[in-house]
Amino acid sequence: MWHGLIVAVMILLPFPFYWYLWNFPDRWMQICGKGVNPSHRMAQVSHLLKTLQIFALLSVATISRPPLICIALLAFGQYLNYRVYALLGEEGVYYGASFGKKLPWVEKFPFGYFRDPQYVGSILSLIGCSFWVPWQFISLWIAGYIFMILIERRENPNSRVSQIS
């Protein structure tokens, strides 16, 4: 029981962090301090949290040969994530606009085909992992992504810091 609870906490750990940064970007910039790119610092923290999530999932996984559909979902999901990162860069993925950066509008694939392509890619990747990982943990992680989709769709322009030149 304790192990499952710890895994659940590790899976959910990043989402309060993302919620905080989305709603209070000015405070995050103050925490980061002058001369520190808040998007880069967010990426560093996010990578650490993602590593903890992956280790948590691995601790409950059973590794065996998956069906082809799992491999296809995982591969396509990761491709979507790669494309989003390649097109938006670190500042686009890690809330740069909320930190006052002027970012270009992107319309290339997968944008325009999926409303939230990075989240779609992450969810497809998780579904692809469902052959190895108990569904309750996959569902919990997907619920975290759905939570963030809903949070980010209710964008409050007043929560963004003023434009940085």
C-alpha cells in the first residue's frame, strides 16, 4: 500500500509546480532572480520531476514484449513531443510567454492538427506504456495532464508579466 501511495505522489508531484508557475509567473521570476532565464530554470526543475516520475513508474512496471499498438502509441506520442519542442524551443514549452518573452506563433504540424499537441503526445505515450504499468498509475498521470490542459485553457492575460525587451 505504501509503495503505491509513494508512486502516486511522485506521479502527481510536477502538477502543483506547473500550476503555480502558470498562475504566478512573476513570483517564479523573483525566485529565479535576475540574470536567470525562468524558462530554463523551469526546464531544469521539470526534468528532475520527470525523472522522479519515470523512476516511480519503473518501480511498478513489469517489463515484457508489448503489442505493436503500444509501441506505435509510444513512438507517435514521443514524436509529437519532439516536434513541439523542436518548433517552440525551451522558452515556448516552458511558459516563456508567461515570463514576458515574445514568442512566434507556430502553425506547422502538429499545431493546427491537435489542440494541445504536447499533452496529446504525452497522453498517447502513457497509454502506450499501459501494457507495462498498472492502469491506475497511468490514469493518475493522464489526469494530471488533463488538469493542466484545463488550467492553461483558462489563460489569464493579467497573470503574465509585462513584456521583456
